[in-house]
Amino acid sequence: MFHPLRVSEVERLTDDSVAVTFAVPAELREAFRHTPGQHVTLRRTSEAGEEIRRTYSICSPAAPPGTDPVLRVGIRLVDGGEFSTYALKELAVGDVVEVMEPMGRFVLAPRPGHFAAIVGGSGITPVLSIAATLLAERPEARFCLIRSDRTAASTMFLDEAADLKDRYPDRFQLITVLSREEQQTGLPSGRLDEERLTRLLPALLPVGEVDGWFLCGPFGLVQGAEQALRDLGVERNRVHQEIFHVDDGSATTRARVPGEAAHATLTATLDGRSGKWPVQEGESLLDTVLRSRSDAPYACKGGVCGTCRAFLVSGEVRMDRNYALESEETEAGYVLACQSHPMTPEVELDFDR
């Protein structure tokens, strides 16, 4: 559900990124109380009348019980990105933006243990919330943050990460790698690819003793880090990942591929109401639902955010790609509606499970 929220602060982080804070009214405080690592979807209508939705992770720590939540997101400019351009060039204090309630499963509920993250660029955003909340709420927990950025000047939340290091010097380990700039101290410059991470990680921390790994950032970094951890023997269920900006998800139809049902019918349940509709050739199951139910949940339409997650009740589907669901979720029967196409004449989805 979307709610109109007023912008209370716009802070310039770098030349191409900002942090935006929204004022949460008293009646919505519980609705916007987030788990560290979750995201929100922002919605606006362009001058041409087109609805634009984009997903941004919450960077503020989770609010302890009995306190007011702080809703702050980090936004980096994307080439050709309509919403990010608007956020950096036009969005101002006092403006009202439609904001969906927090969602997402790239999360860490604070608990004792040793945790680590490998992030690139704006991938720091959800991990900042995860680390700050964990260290504040669990005195026995430790966190290692390995971050990759182009240059120091392009690094988002530089001061916030340094503040965590100052506050928790014995429990927060910060390693920064710059790909296009040499540092006076620390690691040599260069990309954090699979080969480098496989060599680097055992020298930085006891890889096998880490209770949870959080990978977030561009596709190449996350895939390389995941493979490096696999090479080092890390169990799959200890690795969590979130991809940032594979593309804008604008291509929602495509030609039918061999094996897909030529004439299929979709039954879907959403907010307790069910409907049944024919699936048009090439469209995703999400777009089938949207033709009759504009309230169907979605954001990126690129298989990245997971907002359109649904349970496959019956039938078979083929997903073009999946960067949002964990293997445990797909094995349990969940799919991304924006990437799903029918493989059987009858398919049923449940968005409420």
C-alpha cells in the first residue's frame, strides 16, 4: 500500500547521490517500522502522465520498540533514470512522494554472531542499516564491511561508516577498496572480482566462522563474491544477496519461447479477492494481473526487487531471471510474477501468502 509522505530532508552525499528522509505521521509509524535491510518503493507520475516506480533501500537503523521510526533512503543517479534524476535535481523539502510500506527479505534481525558484507557503490545502503542496528542492539555481535567504490569522492555514506568504526572499534571492521584511485593506506586499488576476493577474504577474517554474508551492489560484484564464497566452502544458506540496477525493467513483453503455453489462463488471488484472466502472448503474469488489478504489487519489473513475489498454487511457469528470491523460496514454490510465463494452460498464483 502506498502512502503520501512529506520530504523532511534532502542531503547531498556525493555529486551523484542524495539521502532523502521522509516524515512519518503518527498513524503510520507502525506501518513504516522496518527490519534492517528492507526497502521501500517510491511512486510518482511524470509530466507525460506515466507512472514511475523505483525501489530504494532504507539506510537508517531500525527504531527500537517504543521509539519513532526514521525513514531515510539513499538514491544514486542512474544514466537515463527518470526517478533518480528527479530526486537529485528537483526533489525538495516539503514535497510529497507516494511511498510503499517496507518490504524485502535481504534482512538481518539483530542476533549474536559474526556477520560480514561485501558491497559495491550504492549497495552500502541496506547494509548500513543492518550493521548499525546490529551493533547497537547486540553488544556481543561483530560486523565486517568490505566495500568497493570508484573513488573516495564518489563513496556514499562515507561519514556514517567511519562513525560506526569510531563507536565500535573492537566490533566493526571496515575495509575499503577503490577501483579508480590509490589510497595512502589500506588495500591497493582495483576491482573486487572473484579471483581477488578468493585470495583476500581468508586474510581479513575467519571465513568459515562468519554466521551470515550479505552481498549487495552491481551484478558483477555480487556474482563474483558469491562464487568466491562458494570456492571457500561457505554454505549456501549463509549467503544473502541483493542486486542493484540490472536494468529498468521496461521491457515487459517478449516473444513466446518453446515450451510455453500458447493459450493460457491465469487465476490470481490478491488481497483476498480472486480473478481469472487470459494471458496474452509474450506478457508476464504480472502484466496479466495488472490489466484488471492496478493494485498488484510491483516496482522494478526486472526480477530484482522481489515486490511481485507470489506463491505458485498450481501449474508450471518459467522465470526469465531471478535476482530477488533465495533458493529456499523458489524450492518452496514462490516465483516472481514479473518474470513468470505460463508453461501449462492453467496457472494459479497467490500474492497473499
